Amino acid sequence: MSHKIKAFGEVMMRLEVPDYKKIEQTNELQMMFAGTGVNFLAALTNYGHDTSLITKLPQTNIGQAALKHIRSLGIGTEDVVIGDQYLGIYFLESGFANRPSKVTYSDRQTSSFNQASIDDYHIEAILENTHMIHFCGIALALSETTRQITLNLAERAKDLGITVVFDSNYRPGLWKDDYVLARKYYDKMLHLSDIAFMSDKDASLLLQFKTNEETEQGRLEDLLKKVSHQYKIRSIACTRRKSANQTTHQTLQGFLLHDGDIVYSKIYPNHILDRIGAGDAFASGIIHGLVHNLPIEETVEFATAAGVLAHSTYGDTPLCNQEDVWNLIHQDGHIDIER
Amino acid sequence: MSHKIKAFGEVMMRLEVPDYKKIEQTNELQMMFAGTGVNFLAALTNYGHDTSLITKLPQTNIGQAALKHIRSLGIGTEDVVIGDQYLGIYFLESGFANRPSKVTYSDRQTSSFNQASIDDYHIEAILENTHMIHFCGIALALSETTRQITLNLAERAKDLGITVVFDSNYRPGLWKDDYVLARKYYDKMLHLSDIAFMSDKDASLLLQFKTNEETEQGRLEDLLKKVSHQYKIRSIACTRRKSANQTTHQTLQGFLLHDGDIVYSKIYPNHILDRIGAGDAFASGIIHGLVHNLPIEETVEFATAAGVLAHSTYGDTPLCNQEDVWNLIHQDGHIDIER
Amino acid sequence: MSHKIKAFGEVMMRLEVPDYKKIEQTNELQMMFAGTGVNFLAALTNYGHDTSLITKLPQTNIGQAALKHIRSLGIGTEDVVIGDQYLGIYFLESGFANRPSKVTYSDRQTSSFNQASIDDYHIEAILENTHMIHFCGIALALSETTRQITLNLAERAKDLGITVVFDSNYRPGLWKDDYVLARKYYDKMLHLSDIAFMSDKDASLLLQFKTNEETEQGRLEDLLKKVSHQYKIRSIACTRRKSANQTTHQTLQGFLLHDGDIVYSKIYPNHILDRIGAGDAFASGIIHGLVHNLPIEETVEFATAAGVLAHSTYGDTPLCNQEDVWNLIHQDGHIDIER
Amino acid sequence: MSHKIKAFGEVMMRLEVPDYKKIEQTNELQMMFAGTGVNFLAALTNYGHDTSLITKLPQTNIGQAALKHIRSLGIGTEDVVIGDQYLGIYFLESGFANRPSKVTYSDRQTSSFNQASIDDYHIEAILENTHMIHFCGIALALSETTRQITLNLAERAKDLGITVVFDSNYRPGLWKDDYVLARKYYDKMLHLSDIAFMSDKDASLLLQFKTNEETEQGRLEDLLKKVSHQYKIRSIACTRRKSANQTTHQTLQGFLLHDGDIVYSKIYPNHILDRIGAGDAFASGIIHGLVHNLPIEETVEFATAAGVLAHSTYGDTPLCNQEDVWNLIHQDGHIDIER
Amino acid sequence: MSHKIKAFGEVMMRLEVPDYKKIEQTNELQMMFAGTGVNFLAALTNYGHDTSLITKLPQTNIGQAALKHIRSLGIGTEDVVIGDQYLGIYFLESGFANRPSKVTYSDRQTSSFNQASIDDYHIEAILENTHMIHFCGIALALSETTRQITLNLAERAKDLGITVVFDSNYRPGLWKDDYVLARKYYDKMLHLSDIAFMSDKDASLLLQFKTNEETEQGRLEDLLKKVSHQYKIRSIACTRRKSANQTTHQTLQGFLLHDGDIVYSKIYPNHILDRIGAGDAFASGIIHGLVHNLPIEETVEFATAAGVLAHSTYGDTPLCNQEDVWNLIHQDGHIDIER
Amino acid sequence: MSHKIKAFGEVMMRLEVPDYKKIEQTNELQMMFAGTGVNFLAALTNYGHDTSLITKLPQTNIGQAALKHIRSLGIGTEDVVIGDQYLGIYFLESGFANRPSKVTYSDRQTSSFNQASIDDYHIEAILENTHMIHFCGIALALSETTRQITLNLAERAKDLGITVVFDSNYRPGLWKDDYVLARKYYDKMLHLSDIAFMSDKDASLLLQFKTNEETEQGRLEDLLKKVSHQYKIRSIACTRRKSANQTTHQTLQGFLLHDGDIVYSKIYPNHILDRIGAGDAFASGIIHGLVHNLPIEETVEFATAAGVLAHSTYGDTPLCNQEDVWNLIHQDGHIDIER
């Protein structure tokens, strides 16, 4: 009778250049560990859910440090496989105002996660007592093996009646801009999904859905309804982001289509401290609302406020708890000091 | 014929999480020493006044470091008592945009300041050659002994014709939300005060004054006039703060009621670097104007600009001098580089 | 059939002045969380044992950060109680050469751990499936309640046949130099103990055992044999430390008395990086050997090498694994780079 | 047939107080090396031009560090003379919001650059194979010898048909407010210049040109046209900066007068990370456009965007490349993450 | 008539955990760029030689930062090829006393250097005007392509009469302990070499030379004489290192066999700040002496002192100049402050 | 009846490269303020003496920061003159093992202290109520004006019966190796001195005293007795330092000649954290003993232990108190942790 929520995904080391410098200006880097699965589960753990990460980490002191970080977040590590040698690394130069942020990857292909074979994971044991499982478009893209593991896990989960969540996270570079290949696998995943996170751009550019709507909002609603209908996906959600001409000032609004109904959150003006991971905070907020059967209006407000707080929080991984999120929703413009 | 300005108040260690991180994300803390009395006197010392802090510090290397800091600010330490073991500590997680700042206290009850008995202080020697003495609602709240010392010092100062300044600084948590108890002691202190810093909220919520005014400004003026009349307080001042929906962007305006006249400063838009201590900078600016008999319009402008600069200055303690403040008042929108 | 090893002890925040500065020279502190129980269990967890910490942490962001740290070490947190407000803090000025290290405590009395009542802990649940439980002289000293909880837990553990480990850790300051009071409780604890960590000084000065032996080694052996006999303690161990006139250069040797046999480890010359926590590393090494029924010669070598490595490791908490320890034992003077 | 671009100018050490603190609050300074010539050439080097700095550095480890920094930027160092003892130093307290930045110089007069005699530089060798040479009003102001070297180099360059670029950079303090003296030398330099960077204020206050225009834009255009005509300068450019009442929020627009035509760039709102060096980035952008015969509209857009990016980049020295600049020009308000 | 000294080798990013922590204890890493070729050439550049590095760097901001670092050292970059995506990374946990240092590699196989084909390098252009070229056993081991490039460059250099230097740098892990394979290629390289850096262990374990000598010194001399004779190598040098049971305290002595004569340097006791790169400093010292035809006694003293100073210098790369080295040789035990 | 101890001396900014790096490796410097006078008085203040510094500081934010630091040390600032523009700066690369420390000065000649005229100081007011005044060979060397101020102050002090202390601190570089000039002024100062700090090298090399003694100790005693006799100096003291072939490991022993009697302290082996300022700590220890009429054996032990502790303390300025010094003297090889 467990309600464990699990996620399959890569853990990477983030090496950030401090103080908004460029990497050529520094001899010091800020290190942390992150990944879509980690971010998603960390937030849900903070909201009181029981979670576990499905991944593979190298058997080195680097892998040990990553494992220690996941444990510290309270995420279950019983599904973490240890083996092989490397952890994926990415470098982050944080942008400022008119200068964009820049992410540079080291080679992910040779990481333990990407080199793992399907036999490394004990699929039946993993899915036992699992209520929900989260996948991400990145694992679908990374390599042939991560793609097969993703699809196998999702199919078996579907068979077992486990709720399948899919976050599109479409990265053209990882597919080497091969839209046809990507579409084939996104199509498979969406047929297996109960809840999806994706935007109207994913629907039109990647999946090739068409619309006659002319407003931005009209296009969004029409396209995602068609996706929902075609793939029998009960819930689709995404954020709408408007930039005030600068990296660090953007507005954020949440969108949720659930059982055919559409709701929007209020629009938050935002000064962004850390750009990465807000989408994962939004996704985990939606899941929190759906799991607890909150009204969909509350669900989208909760998720959006969680995303906004993640932008105000250092690092990829959301760290707020439920009280923090509700406080933002109810504060009504008087944010100051909590003593 | 000294014009020494003194303040009675606790010195605390502030431990700030750097880089807008949460405490669970760091292994490094920024340390400084501060307190309402320290902040208030530091600013006045920078403006050329002769000052002295009345407090008790522990006889440890921590107390020594605090003493060294107070000396560095140029504040007189002849009234500092050394003894007992602990210094109060507070942790600060600085907020960012939509995430509020968070202050967490260690136990203040057992600090040297809070454990001090009235016999630790040589009241007659302290009040000799003193022109003005500053108290704060925090010492009134902390413990039975600090409350008695506050009242004794204030009564004796009143007797000796020393100007008594009282900064309301009402913190419900320190009174465990016991408004009735708080009101009893605020009532006593206000009867002893010549100058007070307090807001309309203090007047209505804490002191239970009533008004029929309906605008925010009307309520402010009516309530504080009533307070002034009831307690025979010659000057009452406060700041008005409006948040642009975010922790770090607020406007600031000063208010001063003096001999029945009311003046407001201009309104400063502000991007806040350090939220704590701006009220103390405002208070010391008002006192600077009153001591030098500046026109009340200049006094409120000086105080507000000082508060605005304190928001732009790292740490609780104001560090600008008179020239910095007048420059801001006169600069008229062209702030750039001083070479 | 569990072999869980548990420890009852306080978690404290360590605030270290960096770069061998004094606290009056810095505005930055290094923060970590530690404690005898944490240190002891962290090492055993690294050696592959299943562990759990019995403690109480405050329900603040500070308590949350401490909990996160314990989780990161892989120590079970199912016996951690959350409640009350404060965490004990200590400041560390690390010594250098001829300058000793200096530890300054904030008030521990008001910490959640010291304020906890016996009802906060579910003793029967805690002791279920427990193989061994570790206590420390600090909890015996801190307050009347921690003393009662220590004794109650130890008595009930004894009844249930759980191995009771007691680390003397005698701190005269915590007992306010009241040897008589201390002796009374040490006497009780030793009667309940199966394994003890204590030195000949504890035996003579604290417990008042006498010896006619004249050499240092003779006194050590005679006194601890008498303690072992008197209290029916199967194993007693300690380290012998010789300082080369400076804080940072000392030799270390281990001693173990087990079933009447006495063994010594080889003597390690050492350049100390971090003085605190080496005793806990030694204790956990002894326990590791005893639990696995290693020969006592290997046990004392393992424990001593673990203590030496802890001196070469930053922080209170031992972080090496079994392989690191055996490598040091077998390396025979060729320590260089592991690639 | 080389197209080397050279600049004559001082290299200074910049010592910046970190974290927006005042110098009295820190015990740590950020160090870098910069100067108008370095900044100007670094940007041009990034855009693919072949460059060389003409300067004198001390023969100490400080001079060595400065030389190493210039080399790292890819600027040619064959014209750098090594000798004498000191390097000029300036301290920077970065302003925040309503608090202005503050620059404090150490003594520049005794630096190697300012003590250099004209014989230290091999003028004929320096000017051989040089296409363009850049001077700055600071070297004209610093001392009698730097003034003579500036004029000698410029005259000889003029004779050899090398394009002479002059950046006004008028600093009243360096001339001790002696406008008459300054005017005499500016007049000489402008007669030798082909391209100049200067504002309408320089034209009116320093050079004493008059205008009847009443709008700000009218005055700018009329005055600089008169300067261009009087001194036969083909291109004059400058930036227009409007402050939104705060140090860190300003708009930036570029202006270019070339062969009698006037163009303006679009206006960029900007949140400033580092105030110093944006003028040099603008100047090098103009030169890049002129050297490559870009249309003047593109030239002014390129230069202004380069200036805007320099404001978003840590340090005095521009570090973006051509692609970064064109991306900003074409991005149209969607700056986010580059992966 | 150039005397350029070149080296073929990989540039890596070194990420060091600061303050002797383990990587699981930090969220901050110190970054620098290094490699045998960089280290070797940097020292020779400091001694006044004209140098150039032959390598391939990725066309990313990481590659740009590496290039900038090499330029800063004064090493020529005309033979650096830019292309592909990744730079090799290694993590360093610096050991302390009884705890060894630990190096962990990210995947080097996919780095630009290791992915480079022989066609990326213009061998004839590279070898033109080259006096001496340095190779290292690491490039021989890394991959089939780096092995072929190494051998091709060495053969063509031999043909052109360029002095070939080979530093054995044997790393069993890179050869996956396949001694037979390694021996085959070491044999080829040694036949092409004029100067070699290798130890008696390389001669016996790797090359399978035999000796009947029984003392350590006898074995060293006999084995390396046989190597010299067999491969017609004029000069062979190495260091002898004795550890005082700890990572950070070792003695260092140099050995040089030249034209059949053998010399030893004096023995330096050493407290090591940075273990990595001292071998490269020794090798460049030997080359400096040989190129300048210093007496072999002076050559070995110079090289050994350079190695000792490299141990006292932060980072892999030697940074001392000739004067520093001679000062150490002549100082005779009075090292203090240079003012 | 005051017993104020004063010192005339320059305050400088020390900029230290952190982590034993060279300045070319860092972009961060540690800043502090120091000087012989500051160091000497800081120690005496810690021992309970009433002190005041006679100096001139610039009227900039740099001068303000220096003043703040002096105040923090508890040194009186009533004799500090504020004016002019610059503060002397020195850079420190801390040596390690076989690499010496390196000090590089910025130009001191133009500092406020060196530009001060004798009229800046109110000599009569300064010397009123002064018990003892300290001078240093550095002020004698720096410039003609500091030399005249030194001599004038010393002559007037001698007239008034104030004890004159002179610390030789002979720096050949500051005298441009002109021994004849230096000897002339040292001769004048020594005739005015009651207590001197100088070595046998100063006596022989600078003052040209001769001796026939052949042992090191014999030479020391004979030469300083002759100095004492010739100049009628009651007390002469110095330290004897022996280096164990490395920068950071030296032994220290104190020497005191007083009223014709000679005493030596015990010899301390030392691992040096900060080389600069130990001489000032020794000097202030001797003065402390002489002022309190301690036996000369205790005086020399106290002074030497204070010097040893200063070597173990970060920064130029001694920070220990009397208890720390006595603890070191009495500890007898058991330095560990003070709790």
C-alpha cells in the first residue's frame, strides 16, 4: 500500500563559475549535483512524499559524493546502482542582464548512467510498491540504452497500473536536430503517459500538430488539447515565461489542462537568482496537487509559486517546503523578513 | 558640558548564509556583530557625535571579538560590562525577489546581556555627562531583568533631564504574543520618552488607539498625533515601506511629527542589498537633525536618505557619513562613480 | 536478526575560524555538524554497518540542515526526534604549532537535545532490533534529563541483551569539577557497560583506582585491568598520545584490553590537520573489529590507523572506508598519490 | 602589410572590495589588471584583430603578473618595456542602487609608466607595420613625460599615415581642474586625430564650443559636428547614458558621426554588473566597424551592444566575441540559456 | 637558426578540493590547467627559452580558458589546434600527512586531444625551426591515435636532426596493466630518443633489464647504463624520492647519467605543498642545463633545486625563474624573507 | 601620573597572496593593516597597558579603514593625524618550505606618513603624560622628514625624562646600502635611547664595533656589551633564529642584556604560520617585563614565548594576552585543545 514516487534520470555534477564571471576569469568553481529526477523528487520529498531515484553512479569518490548529496535531500537510494567510472559534468556561466547564461557539457556519453545496460536495473523490484514513475525527454535522447531502459520501464509500469509521468524536456542538440527520430520516440512515450509536461512548441514543432488559432493563448490551448486527446493523457501542464529583455528578469505563469479543463495561475514578475530547475519545481508542484486531489486552480497556483521560488533559490534543486509555497501564494505583495 | 549620546542594548552575532543560499546549502557563514544600539550609535559616531554603548558582553574570545568590533566603529566602550559566558546569535538567510529573508535565533535568554542584573551597571556613572539615551523595545521584551534595567535607566534619565529616545521595535514573538503584558510596559516607557520611533500599527494594534480616518495617510497622522498628545512626546517618526511584490525591491519614505507639525520625505525607489538595520539608520538620522536643530523638512530628508543608503550597504550597521547622505539627497538621479 | 548499531548523543554545530586565524580576525566561519554519536556512527556506516542516531533536533532551518547532514552520512534517522528550538553551537579556533586550539561553547543547556524529556524517545521502539548501543560521558554530564535518559536506555538495553558501549569522554568543566557527583554516575554506567573507552587517568583521577606500578605502561595496564575486573567489562581501549611540543605534531598509539589480554598498535608519528574526532574514529575502529571478531591485534591496528587518518581528515567526523585504513596499515612508509 | 592596432596606455592594478562591501568591512580584495589601452585592445583581439600594447611595467613580481595577464588576453607584448619599480593601483568600492561606486587611487605618479622617459620607447620600431594607434586623455593628463610621449607618438604616427584614434576620457582631477592647460593639449591631440571619442560636454566645457540648440540631441549633434569640422576628424562617437536614479540601472545608447552623417543605436535598458570599461568596449566596437568598413548603422549598433555586454561582464576589460555581440543585437528580447 | 623547444602533450583541467578536504565535504573546487607538456615548457619559458606547445583544445569556452592560460605562461600557441568538444578533467584530493593524495579522472578518451587525428597537425610546419621536441609516456598510452602521432612526430624529428626528449611517465592504469603492449611502444620511442627521463623501476619492470647489483644505488646505475647503451641515449635522468612515512614530507635527490658519467645532486629535505609537477620541473631543469652546456654537476643541482621549488609552489606548473633556483642552491640553510 | 606608552611609526596596508600562491596565480588578496608601531602597541594593549600611536593617515576611505583597524586593537588614536592622500602598501607572497617569502613594496615615499611635516604633529601635546616612547629604524630610514621628526621627538622625550625605546630594524634597501649615512643617524638615535633592540650584526656591520670572540655566543655578548657601554643603554635585547633549512621551520631564542647582566630564554622549535611581526612581539614582551620590573629571566622568557606565539598567529600584529604567554611558558610540551 506504498505511495512511493520514483524517477529515472541522470545525476550530473554542476560546476558554476561564481560571481557572474566567465570561466576564463576564475580559478574557482562552485560544485553541486543535480538532474531532472533529483530536482523533481527533492521537491516532492520536501512536501512529504516518499521517493526513490533510479539511476547509476560511478564507483569513485565522485560517485560517492553524488550519492551523499542525494541522501542528504532525503530521496531514497535503494534503486541507485553503483558501477563504472564517470559522472556527467556541466559548466555554468550564469548570465546577467543582457548577457545570457551559458551551459557547456563535458562528455555525458561515457557516464555510468549512459553506459548502463538494462540488466543493471532490477525492473520488477524497482516497480514493486511504486505509485508513480517520472521520466524525462533527456534520458530518451541521451543514448540507445537509456532510451530502451526508459521505454521498458514505462511499458512495464503502464502494465502494472503505475502512473506514468513524462516531462518532455526537448533538447534539439541531444538529438542532433533529428526531429524525425525524436518524434518517433516521443510518440511512443506519450502513448504510455498519464501526465505530461510539455509546451505548445513541443506540440507544433516536434509532434507536428496544427492549429488555426491566432493568439498565443489560443494556440497553446488548442494544441495541447489535441495532444491530450490523441495520446489519452489526462493532465498536461507547462509554464509560460516572458523575458523583460534580460536574462534575470522574467515573468512566470502556469498552465494546466486536466480532464479537458484549462486553468492558469496568476502571473509572477520575477528577478531570477538561478535559472535552472524551475521547470522541475513546477512539475513537482503539479504532481503534488494531483496526488493530493487538490482543486486544479490550487494545483496550478501551487506549482507556479513553487517554480517562482525555485528561481529565487540557489541551485538547480527546489528546496522550499509546502508552507513556503503557500506563504508566497497568500502573501499578496508583502514579502520581507520572517523572524 | 558633554553631549554624549548613549544607548542601552544587546549586541548579537549575526551569522549570514552567503550568496543567497539557504543554510542547508552552505558550509560557510559570514559573521558580524550588530544590534539596535550599535547600529544607532555607529551612525551618530560617523556624523561626529560622541557616543557610548551600555551593554554586557561575555568574557570569552567571542565577547572580545564583539568588543573589538564596537571599538572599531568609534563607539565609546567605557560603559560596556564584561562578564558571564554567552553572546546572542542569530542566523540570517537573505531572501531574493519572491523569497523572504529568514532570521533564526539561538537562545538569547542565557546571553550575558540577558543574564545581567541591574547591579552590573553603575547607573549614576553611566548617566553622568549624558545628553541623550536611547532604548529599544527589544530590551523591554527580552527578560524581566532587561525590562527593569530599561525602566530604571529611563526613569533616572528622565529625572536628570536627559533626553529619552525610545524605538518601539515591537516583536510579537519576544512577548509570546501577550499584547496585554507588552502594552503595560510600552505605556510606561512612552510616558518617559521625549522622542519615539513607532508606526501607526504600533498605535492601533499594540496601544489600542482608535481612528476614524480612512486613508492610509490619514490613519497614520491621526493615530500618531494621538500618541504624541497622550504621552507628551515631542517627536514621533517612522518609515513607510512599500514592497513591489518582492523582498529586494521596495520604496521608502520618511515621516516626522514634531511639535505637532508633520513632514514627509520624498519617496525613494530602492533595490535592497541588506534589509536589516535601515530603521536604525533612519532613527539616527532623525536624532542627528533634532540635535543640530535642523529644519524638520531637512531632518526627515536626511533620515530617509540615511535609511535608503543603509539598504544599499552590507550589514546591519549604517556606515555612511554626512557627506554621503547629503550627496544622495542632492544628486537628483545621477548616481555613478565617485573618483 | 538485525545488527543495527545505535548511538545516543547530541549533534552540535561547529563554527570554525578558517586559516588558523583567531575569531577576532575573521568575518567568515566554516560550519559543520558533529558530535560523538555522529562521528562514531559515520565511521561504522562507512565500514558497512547499519546504524541509527538517537537524538533530538530543533524544528528550525538549523535543525533541518543538521538532519540533512546526518542523512548525507548514511546514518539512519528513524530515531531522530524533531522539536523545540535550539541546537548547541561551538566555536573552534584551530591552533598552530605552539598555539593551542581553543573551543568556546554557546549555551548547550537550552538545546533541543538537553531540553528533551525521556518521553520524547520511544525507548522500546528504539531498542527493538538493536544489536549494540553507544553512550558517551558527555550526555551523562550535560543535564539531569540527559543523564536519566542515558541511564534508562542503558539499563533497558542491558536487560534486552544489547551490547552497551560507553565512551568515558570525561570533561571536568561539564561537571563543574564535582568529581564525587561524576564518579557516582560513571560507576553506574560502567556497571552497565560491556565495552568501554577510557584512559588510566580516568581510572585513577575519576574512579580513584590505585596502582603501585611505576612505569607509564605499567600503570596503564594495571589500572585498566582493575577497572575491567571490578565492572566486568570485557573490552577496554584507549589511545596514547605524545606531543612533540606542538599542537600539530603528535604520535598516536592504540591500546586494547580484551578478555584479559592486552595488545598495543604500532606508534604513528602524525602531523595533525584536525584535532577533534580522532578518539571517535579509534572507538569505531575497535567496535568494527570486535563486531567482526577480528583478532585483537588486527582490531587495535585498525582502530589506531583509523584514528590517525581522522587526524589527517578535515572535520570532526571520520570519512575513510575500510580500504583506506588497511592501506595505511600495509603501506609501510610509501604514501604518495593514488591515481 | 600588417594591420596591427596598437594602444599607448597605463596598466593599473584594480583592487575591488567584494560583495558590495565598503573597504572598512573587508579583509579580502579582488585583484585584476586593467587600463584603457588594455581594455580597448582586448576587445579588438577577441574580434580577430592583431594588437600590441605600448606601456612600461615594473620589473617586480607585480609587473610580471600584469604582463602575464596582458599575454593571457592575446594582446601582443613586444612593445612592453620592463623597468623601474611600481605599478599604479586603484581601489574600487562597487556601488549598489542608491549608493555610488567609489574609486580611490594610490599614487600613480611614481609608477613605471609615469616615470618612463621617451627614450624608453623605440618609437620607430613601435610604429613600423602599425595600421592604427590609440591614445587616451588619461596619458595626456598624468605627467609631463606621458604627455610628451603621447604627442610625439601621435605626431610621428600622423606623419607615417597611421590612423590616430583619441579617446578624450577627460578627468578633471588629473588636471587639477586646470581647464586652460587641458584645453591646450586636447587641442594639439585633436589636430592629430582621425577618430575621436568624446561627448558634447567635452566640446562645450573643455573645448569651449558654443551652440544655440536647445534640445539635448540638438546640442550633441551641433557641437560634435563643429568639433569634427574644426579638427578635420572623420569620425566622432560617444555613448549617452541615462540613470534610473540608481547606480546599477541605466540605459545606454550609442552615437556616431562619420563623414558628416549621424547615426544612433537603439536604446538598451541595463542592469549593470560592472560599471567600469563599458566606454572602452564601445570604442573598440566602433573601431571594429570602421576597420571592416561596416555600414555606420551596423557599426554603432555593434559598438553599443558591445558596451552593454561589457556592463554585464565582470571586470574592466570586455571579454565578448563578435558572435556574442551580434546575438545580443538580433535576440530581440529572448535572452536565456545557451546550451 | 631558431632554438625553439616544443612539446606534444595533453592539456587537462585540474579541479582541486581546497583546504585538504575530501570531495564529499566541499561545494567549491579550485580550477587550473596543466599537463606534462605545459609544465615542462612553462619552466623553460621562465628560464628564457623560446617554446611552443603542440596540442588540440576544444572550441568551447573551456578550451578558450585553457588557451588563455597557456598564453599567460608565455608559451607559444602557434601549434595549438582548436576543434572538437571536450577537455580532459581530473579531480585532486590533496593528501595530508598519513592520508595519500587521490586523483580521479573524468573520461579522457573523448577529449579533443585524444580524438585528434594525425591530419589535424601540420607536422612539417611544426618541426620547421625546431631545436628540440619533448614527448611523454602518457600520450603514448592514451589512445591509438595519440600513439601514432607521437611516433610519427618523433620519427620525423629524428630524421630532421631535432633532439628528441622522452619522459617515460609510465602509468600502468592507462595501459590497463598490459606490460607487453607498453614495452613494444616504449622500445620504439627509446630508439628514437636522445634524452630520456626514467627510473630503474622502468628499466627493470617495464623494459625487463636485469642486474646483479644489490644496493639500491648500484641497481640504479647499472640498469640505466644498460638502457643508455642499448638505445644509444646520451642522457638519462631521474629523481630519487624518500618518504618520511607521510605524504607531505619527503626528500628529493637528482640523478643524471650523461655520456657515461654519473652525477648526483645533494639531498633536499622537503615539506611538500603540491605534489604534482615536480618531475616536470626536474626534467626542464636538466634540459636547461644541457641546452646551455652547463657542467653536469651544475645541471643536476639546478634540476633538483627546480624540482624542490616546484614542490613548494602551488599547482602542477613550475613558476620559478633561474634566479630563484640558484638562490636555493646557494642559500645554505638561510631561507627567510626577500624584501 | 599616566603611564601611557606611545610609538611613532608608519601604518601600511599588507596585501597577502592567499594559500601560499604567487601573485601571478591569484585574483584575490588578503588585506590587513600593520606596522612596527601598531604591532608593538597592540601587544602592550593586550597586556593591559595604556597606549597611543603617533602617525599620519590619508583622508580617504583607505585611511578610514586603517584608523578603524587601529581603534579595534584598543590602541589610542588621539595622536593620529589625518591628511594627504596615500597609504603605503606592501605585497606578501608567503614562502613555503624551501621557497622564501617575498615582500614587494608599492611606493612609500608619497604616503601621508612620509609626506608629513614636523608641524603636523603637536609634539608637546603628544609627549605630555607619556611614560615611554618607541621608535624604529624604518622611520629613521624612510625620508628626510620622518628622520627629523624621529630625532626631534626623541630629543624632546629625552629632555622630559621619558623612556626612549629604539628598535634598530635595519633595512639596507631603505638606505640604498649607504652604511655611512645610516651609521650617522643610528649613532644619534642610540645616544638618545634607554632601551634598544638590535643584533650583533647591527653592532658589527652597521656600527662597526669589533670583537675578538670566536664563538657565536661570545661575539653576541661582547659586541652588545660594547654597544651598551658606549651609548649608555641600560637594556639591549634581540632574538636568535636558526632555520632548519626551510622558511617555515626555525628555532627561536631570546637574549637580554640588562644592567650588565645577560640572560637567555629557552630555545623554542617552531613551525611558522606568519613570519612577519615576531620581532615586534618580542620587543613588546621585553618592555612589558621591564615596565613591571619582572626579574630579567622572566622578562626574556615572556618576550620569547610572545614571539613564538606571534609566529603561530596569522598577521603581523601579536594578538595573544598575558595568560596565553604564561601558558606556553609553563605548558611543558602538552599543547592541545583548550575547552
